[in-house]
Amino acid sequence: MVREVFALDLTHLIDSRIIFLDSSHYLRLMKETISILLLLLILALVADASLVASTADNSTSNITSSRIQLADLWTDRGGTGLNVSCGYYKVGERAVIHFKLYQAMYVELYIIRPDGTRIKIMNSTFLGPGIDYRTSPILFIDPGTRTVQLLGARSHALLDSCKLFVGEKVVGGDIWTEKGGKGRDNPGGTFPPLSPIKVAFMVNTTADVELKAVTSKGERSIYEGVAEAGKVRYVYVEALREGTLTLKLIYDNRTLDSCRILILVPTEEYPPSLRISRINVSGLTVEISGEVKPGTPNATVRLIWKWGDGSEEEGPFPKRHVYRKEGNYTIRLIAKQSDGLSSNFTYRVHVSRPSETTSSKGPEVETPEVTTSYVTKVVTVTPRAEKEASPPYQLIAFALGGITAIVLSILLSKLLEGKEEENRGIESKSAGDDRPSSQGSSP
């Protein structure tokens, strides 16, 4: 009976030791798992720092449109678009001026009379974008041409303007297409051959008018009859071959308005390819080498150099410029194509007077090729030398991640060592309690 009790107690002791051994093994696994998690945390911090640095370096890259319209000014008889005629009026008629802004700003509205007198019809007012603003009706009491101007109140920049033609008994008219032409003698756009062109025309006074289409083969009448004042009429014209089609609105052998339309086979347009191969900085002198090619077939390209010190010039590669003062300058190179597309290259450079200990030849910076697409009008590229001057985001993030990992590792190691010592104390206490019981039970 005594032997059975001893055997049972011994078995219980062995089972408890197995439990403590499993707990120690579990703690070692916990240490290895935590080490792996800390390593993954460091890698994540480094990846995040790389993303931040990449975002900072690419923040100077900019794709913008080569032309921005900030406002539009018109009347009920024309003027939509930049600097387009606002139509014809008779003495005694009233006109309402409409305008719309494309961004919030302070604006002023003026009318310049035929004698040159400038009259403010709206004081400086802060207005929001996208709203059709209009003035009270303006009465014309004498003939002559008026110019309406919409200005930025603070910058005094001309946002848009249009001309009002006022006569005593003058019949005026306008002719346009869906692609343009509103206003006096404005182009009506470009169309492909064999496509129907919807032509609109209007007169300010009911009159008997004629609409003619003029080509290199001659002219033909496409409308004859009475046109009601202020009512838009439509006719369709079809161009059979490439060339120029001119539409004329005629009253009493006098041309009221004309609209020139180009008939061309559509071609794909691409911006010029601009490649900078080398930038040499020597003292106060900067020399840039590269190559430019037109993107659209049969187009021509001209290079405009803006050196950042107020000077500007045109010319091919290579180009050299000497600064008068030391300092940092932003060089901007614009490749303008004859079809209106362009590509830009921007580079910030530091120049200083050469010392006796430095060589006369400065550093040469190789720059990547400027890649463009026909969707973008302007492409700005940041060279590799500029990127190296950005703050060391990766190094800072790596150092912070390393310090954090070391602190966490020390704290967790202390915690795990305390746990192990506590387990060993429990184990030794259990073994001490079992040993006297087993000796007292022996025969």
C-alpha cells in the first residue's frame, strides 16, 4: 500500500515537471515570434519612409494645361469665349452683360466708351465660381464701339473682354458653328471631309440677308431670305474635300460677319520629345545639352529658355548662360510645338564664383529623358541631383524604427525572464513539497 502511494506521488511530480518544461518551451517560442514581429515592424517603417520620400521628391512634378480661362463675359447676342464680340445693338436698345467665374475671386467690371472714357459699372466684389452673374440693362444713347472688361480687383489682370457695336440703323449679324466662330470674323473650327456642318446665324434687326459658302472652287449661296431679329437660324453645309471653307453673312452687298472653317483629315497630335543629356555647372556659368524632336508629324519646335534671373531667350541645344550673382536659380526650358502642344523641363541650380582651390569645371549632371503623352500639354521633370538634396526620410525612419525595436525587445525580455523565474520558483517549491512526502512513505 505504501509503494502504491509513492508511485502515485512520483507520477504526479513527473507530470508537473512535464508541464513546466512545456511552459518554458512556450516562452522560447514567444521570444522568437516577437523577434520576427519586430523585424516585420522595422521593414514596414522603412517601406513607409520610402513612400514618403518618393512623394516628397515627386511633388514638384506638375502637369498643367498650357492655357487656363478664369472667367467668361458675354451678352444675349454673343461673346462666349475669350475676347469674343458681344454683338450688335442699335441706339436706344439695352444690353445685359453676363459673366461667369471659374474660381472665387474679387472682380470689377468696366465699360470703355467710344471716346475712351472708362466707366466702372461694378465695384470690387468677391464672387464665387460657376454662377451666371448679370448686370442691370445698359442703355445705349449714342453710336460707337464699347469695350466691356472684367478685371481681377486685386491683381488688375484682364480676365475677359468683349466689344459691343452700337449703330443708329446698322444691321449687324453673327455666324458660327458648333466648334466656334461666335463674334466678328472668328474661326469656326476644324471638320473632317464629307461631314455635315451645322451652321447658325442671327441678325440684330429683321432684314433680308444672304449666306454664302466660299471655297477655292468658287462660291455658292446656301440661304437667301428674311431673318428675324434675335432669332437663330440653322443650315447644314457639307465639305467634300480638304481645304478652307469661308461662310459669309451678307446684307445689302455688305458682309455682316464671316466664319472661316478648316476641312482637314484628322491626325493624331503628340507633344514634342524633350531629352536633357547633360547639365554642366562651372562657377557662374551653366551649360545644358540635349535633344528635342517634334511629336506630331510635320510640326516645328522652338526652345524657350527662362534662366530664373529674369532673362529669357530662344535657341537650340546646347545652350550656355552666365549669371551675374551667386545663388539658387530655377531654370525652365519650354519646347513649343507649332500645333500648340508643349513640353517643359525644370531644374534648380546653385551657382557660385569659383575659388582658387576648386577646379574650373563644375559637376556634370545626367538627367533622364522627358517622357510625354498627347494628353498632357506640359511635363515638368525633377532631375536626379535635385532628389538627392531632399531630407533623408529613409535614414530617419530606419533609426526611429531601430530604437523602438530595441526598447521593445529589452522590455519584453525582462518580462519573459521574470515569468521564467516565477515558473522555476513554483517548480522548486512543488518539488520540495513532494520530496518529504515520498521519503516518509518509504519502508
